[in-house]
Amino acid sequence: NAKSDYQDAIKILRNYTDENIDTSDVINCIIQLCIAKYFRNMGHCDKRSNFAFAKHEFNKLEVWLKNLGSWNGIQSQIWLDTKINIGRNYKNSCRFEQAKQYFWKMFICLKNKLDLNNENHQKLYDLKLPDDVKIIVDDIEDKYLYNWIQVGSDTIFEYVIQILVQLAIVYRKTRDYNQAIELCKKVLEIENENIDIKN
């Protein structure tokens, strides 16, 4: 069953890690990201306490990456994947308000890295925050880390799309259907075949 498969996968991956692990090694970071994802997935098919274990594992990876002081392209994408998955973990554990705030903070920080000469990027950049979201940019504690990102604007664009998809799901789950529909329309205006939004 799914639970035992995830448990087996975590055990196998744990065998590749120890207390003296090189946390700057990309492979070790990917392994840690997978461990965290498997705990999150176990929250769906087993005890909800696995979401807390997942949060711990994602946060451990965040610390590893912060301690590097700068990133290359692959490390940047691992960090962005980690951030997206922390937000998803909030969403999956029904902490919807935290998920909402988390994803909107990501959106605010990433939109400044879009290519405003690109029509689709401009459409995302112009997206306004809903009235119920009050975020002070200077209060975003890890805002400085976005300056370390070493990926192109097209990659940033794909992450911003992912953020909007996740936000649409959160708003649907909290029965704010108007906001969910607005976000779905925005994504479909840019990617009319986006499977996640169509589902």
C-alpha cells in the first residue's frame, strides 16, 4: 500500500544520509527534499501528524540552503521547490490561512524577477492582491534570499504559475469561489491547457 511504500522509500533515502552529511551537495539536498515530500504524502494516506514531520524535514533543507550564503542554478530551484512544497504542506494539512499568506509572499517576491518585456510575464506582474491579504514587503523575513536565485525569468514564470494554481486550490477549499475563479481565469489566460487548473 501507499503508506508502506513511502515508509520504505524514506528508509532507503535515510541510508544515504548521516550526521556528517555534506549539506552543500546537490544530491543530498534532492534526497532531503524527497524525504520531506514523502512525509507530506503520508499525511494523505496515514496519520495527519506526518504533515508536521514533513514541515520539519522541509525546514531542515531550508536551513541547509540558507547556510550556503549563495546558490547556483540547481540550488536555486531546489530552494524554490522547497518553498512551494512548504506552502502545499500548509494547504494539505488544512492550514489554509497560513498557506494563503505563504504563497502570496512568494508571489510578491518572485514577480519582481519576471521579464516585463514578455506579455505573459507582464500579465502576472500586474495581478493585484485580494483585499483580505495584507502583506508588508519589508516584513517578509526571508526576502533577501530571493536575491540569491540564479535562474532565468522563464523559470521564475513557471514557479509563479504554480503559486497561482496552489492559491486557487486554497481559495476553493475555503469556499471563496470568486477569488478561486479569478485566479483560474488568470492562469488559463496564459496557459489555456493547464491541467491542474482544469481539474
